[in-house]
Amino acid sequence: MRLKVLYHDNCFDGAASAAVFTRFYLEKVSPEAQIEYQGLAHKAGAEGVDARLFTGDENAIVDFRYSQDARLTWWFDHHQSAFQQPGDEAHFRADASGKKFHDPKRKSCTGFLADTVAARFGFDKAPLDELLYWAEIVDGALFTSPKMAVELKEPALQLMTVLEASTDPAFIPSVIGRMQRQPLAELAASADVQRLLKPLLERHRGAIEVVRKKARLEKGVVFFDVADEGFDGLNKFISYYLYPDARYTVWVGASSKRAKISIGSNPWRPELRTHDLSRIAERYGGGGHPVVAAVSFKAGQLAQARAAAAEVVAELQG
Ligand SMILES: [Mn+2]
């Protein structure tokens, strides 16, 4: 029996879901199964899962969108956007296998999967408690403090960092294997994880220092401009790590491809937010959510981006 497990690539929750599913499958379905892993990444547009990937006797997808392919035998997802192809949702609703599950209210697919197979198939999830706890924190962005989200000291957050950045096709399957048995502290301390982590943490620490130098808090709004440093992406919690009482952050960034303003509110002080940030971003051609939004400009439009950022800062301070 060959089992193919397709999981959301470069994602802690995707890897942890694959680990929980594998352990369940070996304990409750087929202890002899030979298992193969394959990551799935979101592409632009509403493309379906590549049917050529269903090469197992059984094929499972975890933490990723649905497929109507008859070779898909197990499916667990918690994304709102799980049904992308015409007919996907009706096909799922009509499924009578009892092996396909979706709940967009769940914070992590890992927790959803574990609860589902515990209730339906008698799987003992207790040995995986630590993994389940952290999948919920990471995928739900339930970090208890900006310090936790920025310092990345917890083993699970170190693993999250390397999983998100990994480009080696063998690395994530190897982590999925170890997640099934190994405590996270031991797994995160292993040589291959630490070797990948080191340069990522160095770049991250460099970004923290740049923000520390440039950021100013005025009337509740942290502002900084790192376009000249060439950053257009940063850990979005750095400004609240430096200024825990800030209401909002506005920053200007740039890369060779674009100029960008990012607008955010302090997730640890939700009561301080009185503006809908997506509305503000939309006025400049951007978008997002009420709590976090962004506007992208062409690479040659840095001056416009800077002017727009100054207006947004003034509005949020007012
Ligand atoms: Mn997930």
C-alpha cells in the first residue's frame, strides 16, 4: 500500500497536518503503508490541484484546496477558499466516503484533523499535544506578545521560520517525519534546522535594527521609510515590539519590482483601532483587511508612495 500525502508547502500548519495524518494512518488504517510526501503551493489564479500528483494507492490532501479527482481518498482543510473550481463544493457535499472534511472556522488544519480523526476513528491524539498547541498559535497568529512574534525563540517559531523559507524538496518531508515523534525543542535544535535558521535569523535581526533606527512614534502612529534599504517585506510585528503601545504602523518600502506602503494596527491592542485600514488603502488603489492593508506602486513611483504615506500618517494621527 502506497500512501501519497499532499500538504500545504512552506507552512508550519501544512507540515504539522501531514505529520498528524501520517501517524493516524499508520495507527488506524494501514501500519504497513509506504508514505510519500509532496508539497502544494498556491499559484496565481484559481488553478486546481495537479492531477498527475495523485500517484498513491491512496492520496490525501491536508491544509490545501479540494480536488474532485476520484483518486483523492482523504481530504482535510480549513481554508475559506477551499473550493476554487466550478462544482467543487457540490462535489464535496455529495461525497459519501466519510473521509473528506472541511471547517473554515478552525484556526489550524492540524487541530481540525486531529479532532476529526479522534472523534471518527478513535485516534489517540494525546501524544501530539505539543504539536497541536503550537499549530493553533502559529496558524491563528495567536502570539501572546510582540516579543514572542519577533524574537522567534520558541522551538515551534524557529521551525515555522525555516519551513516558510525552505526550498529543498527533501527538507520538509524530513521534518514531517520527525514531527510525528520528536519533541519540538529537540527537532528545532537539530543540525539541519539550525543551519537553515542561522542566515534567516541574521537577516531578520538586521531588519529589526534598521526599523529601530528609523521608526518614530508620533500621536500613536509608528512611521518608518526603508525604501532606501531595499526592504519591501518585514516581520510585521517589529514596530509593536519596539513600541508596544502604538495604535498603528505605516511604512514605506521598495524593491527592484515595486514601491509599497504597508498600513497596520497593533494586534495586541485591538481596542486602539478606530479606522478601517482597507478603506484607506483602497483610496490609493490598494486593499487588505480592516486591521492590515497595503498599497503597491510601480518601482518608479517611490515619490508618490512617500506622498501617500505622509497623508495616511496624518489621517491616522488626526
Ligand atoms: Mn493552515
